[in-house]
Amino acid sequence: MADIAGAIISALSCICGTPTSNCIDQYRNFNDDVDELRGDLDTLTNRKQDIESRIEVAKARRGQMVRREVQDWLKQVQDINVDVQAFLDKVQGIKWYQRACLDKLVCRKIDVVRKMLEKGSFPDEGLVIERAPARGNRIPTGDLVGEIFTKEEIWGYLMGDEVGMIGVCGIGGVGKTTIMKNLHNDLQRETTFQKVIWVTVSHPLNVFELQKKIAGAMDERLLDDDEEMMRAGALMDIMGRVKFVLILDDVWEKFSLKEVGIPDPTAQNGCKVVVTSRSIEVCSYLSCKIVQVQPLSQEESLKLFLNTVGDVVLEVPGLEEILELIVEECAGLPLAIVVIAGSMRGVDDVNVWENALIELQDRVRSVKDSNDEIFNRLRFSFDRLDSLEVRNCFLYCSFFREDYVFSRRELIECWIDEGLIDGLSSREAAYKRGHTIIDRLEKNFLLEKDYRLVEFSERTIDIPGAKMHDVVRDMAIISIGPEFGYMIKAGMNLVELPDEHGWVKDPKKLSLMENNILEVPLSLSPKFSTLSTLILSSNPNLSEIPESFFGEMLALKVVDLSSTAIETLPNSISELKNLSTLRLQLCKKLKHLPSLENLRGLKKLDLNKAGIEVVPQGMGMLISLEYLDLLFCPNLKEIPTGILLNLSSLQYLAVCCLRETTIVRNFEEVARLKKLETLECNFDDIQDFNYFVNKFKDFQCATAYSLVVGSAKDMLRGSKHELVITDCEIGEERIVLPNKLEDLWIIDRKNMGSSLSKIALLEKANELRTCKIDDCEEIECVVELDSSSFSSSLCCPVFDKLEKLWLRGLPRLCELVRVEGEVTPSHVFSNLKELHVGGCEIRKLLPLELLQALQNLEAIVVYGCYQMEEIIASLDSDASSSDKFTFTFPKLKELVLRNLPQLKSICSAKGVMVCNSIEKIEMNRCPKLKRVPVQLPQLDNGQPSPPPHLREIQIHVKSEEWWESVEWDHPSAKNLLQPFMRYIRYQWD
């Protein structure tokens, strides 16, 4: 047929002349052009994959971030790939007579692909940018009581040249870690060292993990697949670039600095290594100068006890002598003192105190070993917990490895899964009870407040968490008697399961999390008829569970295989009819699950970021299921219609995916889940979203949601009422907002208009507290006021209540508030606490008229605004006036100005800022800034003093000359503030 068509066309060419001849040429070229387009697209795809591989290597080795232009290129290539591939699929079957018409379109697509190839010629150094590492973060800790001489001795060794290795020794609970935390924070204010590193080593020693922690503290990454020796060499190179103090806390075993990759601290390199340990032998092996921490004196002990329990107890008649006897029983150990004092806080009955003294004396005198003495003193506090529920929740914390920082959410979920928090009417009630228990344990010093580092939206943030002091954890494990049937082997570096002689008799709960167990032997089929909890999570190389493994574990209620390499589960798991919790989070290689049809008692199924391609067979039969997490499963295409409708007990449902297409096929099913309390879900378009929200408003029991319109980006659990609108062109279409919306995040949205205040989307967002706007090209201002809109309910109420405002990547933004006519924005942003502005073209950030409303502002963070000239806009009349202007920010804690090449002033030359709450000032890469107008508070004698809460002033190490030229409001300010200076160095310097 094609030959006949060719002959006809050739004849027509001779008859009809040039126009027809051109058309014929296009016909003849069509196949060649299509082949050329296909070849160019393959080249572009290969280029994209090559660049992505180079990025992964750079990020793995150096902890770098992808440049914005490279991110944009990768996204454009992905879009072009989808478009061209769809076009090629379409033209493959077209008729011969249509080809000439399409050839021009083929040529245009070839041109687009080739231009992208040209734009994608990135050199290696052009793909990523370095993160600017901090010199070290301050560590939360209490004030020292006593131990001053010990601290001063260690400080002397740190500042001198004679000693490079320092060993801080003493029994558990004597205060070694607290002393070093205080010294660590003091070192943050020193300029002697470029990097201050804190690493908790823990037991048993794992060189791989120790290398990883040290590299992470240096803002670097080591390749996981490198051999230990290669990693040590890489770490040696990294640490050799800076003058550092490395604090290794809680070291139990002998090791070699060289095998880890730590340079020897010498007088020549000026580096220091401090080791805290209960073992003098370990410190001597490392050639440390030994500093032995002694218990507190009776006077110091009493002071610490009263600081913890409260001085009010001294007002209780007849109690002072009992207090002194109780303090004496604490043997000068700070940990025992604060834990016992915490357990007695609020008690004013002398009889209770007398009984406590008798119990404590009986416990202490019944043992001889020093470790048992501290354990029994701590056990006294454990025994005083007022309920079995709280005690069991505390003991469960020992299931995690030593020094593990668990988020509150993670811990409470585990307690719920184990039935330790039970009998409550809702999941929200269980969470409130869980937070109450954590608060109680923290107040009794059985848990310590801490923070969990989480990677979120290309930055690392802290979320509230807690941890057990290692001595408290030891006490908890000892307190778990044989009758409990617990076997805890978490974080023990195990590479295989214990043999038959290594199990406890009739185990009930087994924790093997965070080991490196490689396999479960095919022959292993433990007869654990009483086992109710099996935790094998975070064994990253565990890839297979034998078919027979669960055969004799029919009492299992909780199975956790999260963060393993398993590819499939054995069919025998389908017979665990008592199973209530199955956690398979981050099982990225898991493709298939056996039928769940028989697991009618299953309450929780967690497949967050698992590799499954279809929902498990029989999932629709899980009538007891309360918690279903299918968040970010990259291979899962859909949840078939009808399944969700059957899960009538669901309280928690997470079904967001990273693609633009949702996995939920029928939102009517979700809307009919009457017990649903928490929902995380994304929607393809506005129509689906609006339909669902209208239905969802009828839910009186719904307490939390994270909803996404478009493709889901990073989502951080914790925001109770969050809406994300991304990659979504909505035009004039109205969005129906869900009730109680607190957090709104708009990303890369089209047709936004020039002002946020004129968007109908915000008309009813009366409870909005956080607003983030990213990559919206049309925005020119946040609020637009004139005489007509000022009284309108559309504008001000939303922004009056707003607490956090993030503006990033807005190229047309020229002002926060645009005022027309005789209008004063006295209430706009009156509750604003945080203002973050980055990558915007705005020149003057805060107009004078707005300052009166910003009295609650706690943080001003401005970065990457290359046209920014002033933070507080000055008036033309300021230059001619001799009067001094005072701008007061009574709650401002943080002022960050970073990478602002045109910034000339923070405020006018006659202006000063009063911000006595300031804690941190950062000024980096602001070469034209000549004055810091922060007014220092005055002492009674009229002399200036540093702001009372100031922790640090951070500038780039190459800006020292610039810093010397910067003026302050008082001539002696620089000398006063020198102890707070902290110079940072970028990795490319």
C-alpha cells in the first residue's frame, strides 16, 4: 500500500509542482524524522539518568543539595518525555496521507528535545551546591550543681597544647555526660575550634555507625557500600580539613582512632578528642589524660534535690531532717538525685516522705554492687509511678536500642499497638493519654526530652522526642522479671538469630530491632506458643522469612518487619488469627503479601513507603481494621472500588502518593467512613477535592487531616489540619476549604493573581495559622489594602490571625503590604511569629506602617533575595531628620540575613532596634551591610550589656574583615559580643 501511495505521490509531484512537492518531501521525511525524534528522546532520557546518577553520588559523598536550575531541568525533561512518548505512540498508527501534515510538528518536537539536551550540559560541579555546615548545635542540658572544678580542669586541657586525648571517667549517673554537654555548649562561643562534634557511641560499639555519625556531624556522607577501611580513609580526609573537638560520649569498649578514621589530636593540628566512659581501662587504652568525676558533696546534693523538687518543701514542718537523710541515700549521684526528687515533687505529707525514706534505705542496703546501688535508687522512682499502665509504658521504652531518640508519635503508636493504652473511645483520646504519660515520665526524669532529626523538604528539622538515659534503661531491663517473658536484644550488632539456647523460656515479647541479621534459617521454626510481640525492624539486609517460621507462633499480636529487605511474606502469616498489628513500613522491596482474609482481628496495617504493586488480597475483609497506612507507595496504582467501603472501623487512613494521580478511585467510599478521625490523601483535581470536602464536612468525629490537591510533596506528620495545593491550574474555579484549616501550603500554582488577599480561597480560612507560598510567579504582594477592601471580611481577618508566613521563589514579589489611599495596616499580621522570605525580588521587606502590628514577631529569616536593599524601609524624610527612631520587637528571638548581596541597611541610619529577647543573629554574605542597629540593654550603671538571652552571632569565616568594619549602636558593642561570635566555614572554602 505504501509503495502504491509513493508512486501516486511521485506522479502528483510532476503534475502539481512546488507546493505539492514540498508536501511530498514532508511525507517522505516523516519516518526519518520520527526515528530522529525517537533517537533524540532516548539520548535525552539517558542524559537525565546519567545526571541523576551523578547527583546521587555527589549527595551520598558530600551531603549536597541539587541546584534549583538542575531540579527545573529534570522536571522539564520528565514533562517532555511524557509528552513526546505519548505523541510517538499516537503517530505510530496514523494513515499514510496524514503524515505530511504532522511532519512539521515532529520537527518542532525535535527542536524542543535538542534544546533541552543543550541546556543539560552540566559540569559535575554545576549539579549541586554545598550545605553550609554549622559549627555545632547547642545541646539541651541542665545547669551544673557542683562539678565546677572538674569542668574547669577539662576546660584547661581543651584550651592548652599539652593534652590531646581526655578521658572523663566515673560510675553511671555521676554526671559525666552533663558536664560535657555544658562544656560542649561553652565551646560554641569559642573561636578556637572550627567544629565541635558530639557523638553518642553506646554499647556495643559499631564502627560503621560511629563513622556515619561523625560524618553526619561534619555535614558529610560516606558511601554505605565502601569497605570499613575505605570509609575510615574518607573520614580521615574530612576531619583533617578542620580544627575540631570530638566528644565521644558513653564509650564502653576499646577501639583504635585509626580504624574509625579519626585523626590523632596533636599540638600541631590543635584538635581534641574527649571520651566519657565508666571504664578507666578504656580511657587508658586510648592514652587519655584521666579526669575522674566524683560524686557531689552533701551540700551540693541537697541543692540539686531542692532545685528539682522545689524549695516549697522546706516550708513543711518537720521535713528538713527527712530531706537530708533521703539526699544522703542518693550517694551524691546527680541522676539518682533528680530522678528521686522528681518522683517526690508535689508531695507535702510528712508521712509519705518518711515512708519513702524507709523504702529507699531498704533498697540501698540490700545490695553491695555499685551498679546495683544506682539501679535500686532509680527503681525507687519507678515503683512510685502511680499506675500499672504508666509503669508498663515506661518498661516498653527499653525495647528500643540504647540512646535511641523516639518521636512522641512513634512511641504512642507502639503503646497503642501493644494495648498498653486501651479502653478509650477514640484514637485522639489515646494520643492525649499517651502525651500525658510521656509528660509524667519526663517530670520524673525517667525519660529525657530530646529532638529527633528529620529530613523534610531538602532541610533537616527537629521534632519533639524523648530518650532513656542509658543507666535508666539498664534499670528498666533489670526490672523486667522472668515473669514478663521479655527478650530485648535491640541494637546489639547481631548478624544472626540466637540459637535455641539463646532464647528466654516461654517468651512473650521479643525485640531484635536495629541489628544486622542477614537471614532466618530455613530450619528454624521456634515453638513460641506464648509469643505475642515480634520486632525485627531495621535489619536492613534481612530479605526472606521461611514459610515455616510463623507456624508455631499462633499467639502473635504484633509483628514488625519495617525497614527490612523482605520481598514477600510467608503464607503462614495468614494463619495468625490473633494478629492485631502488622508493620511493614519502608519495606521497599516488598512486592507481594499473602491473603489477609483470615486476619479478621487485624487493627493496624502499616505499608508506608512499601514496594507493593497491588493491595493485599482479602484486605476488604478486615472488618476490625482501624489504621491503614499506604502513604507514598511508589508502585501502588490504585485501591480497587469497594474495598474502603468495607473497612467501616477505620480511624486512620493515609493514602497519599507522589504521582499526580490518586490511588483512591471512589471518594464516596472515604466520605462514608463514619469513624474516620485522621485522613492523609491527595486528589487529582479540584472537582474531586470539592466533592469530597463537601461530604467530609458532615464528619463530626474527624480530628485531623492532610489533604493534597495535585501531586504530593513532602508532608510532615504533626500538622493537624493541613492543605497542600501543588502543580495545579485552577483558574477562577472556587476551592471549598475544609473545616478548621490551620496550615495552607501553595506550591507552583497557576493563575494565583497578584495578591493573596484577593484570593477567594482564603475568604473563609478564619482559623489559618500557617501559610506557605512556593514558586508562584504572579504574586506581587501578600496583602493589598485600599479604602474599599479594608473593611471587607475577605482581607484582614485571615492575616490578623496568621502566625507563620513562608514566601519562597516569588520572582514578582515587590512588597508585603500594598496600601492605596488613607489606610493604615495596624492589625495586619498582628499575631505573626515567624516570617521567612527566600528567593524573592522584593527590595524593602517591612514598611514602617506595618511595624506597630509586628509586636509578636519571633523570627525574621531572609535569604537568597538578590535585590533586597532594606529590611525595615526608610522614608525619604529620614535622611534629613536628626531624630532617632526606635523600632521595638519585644519577642524577636532570631534574625537571619543570608546571601543578600544588595542589602545596604537593616533600617535607616537614625534607627535602632530594641529586641532584648534576641537569641540568635546570623549575617552571611551581606557585603554591603555596614551597620547592625541592635540596641544593647543598659546596666544600672549606664554601661551596655549583651542581650540577656543571646546565644550566638554567626558570620562566615571569610567575612571577618567585613565584620570589623560593621558599626554597632554602641562603640564597645563588639568587645561585649565577642564571646558570642561563631564563625562558620562553607565546605568549598
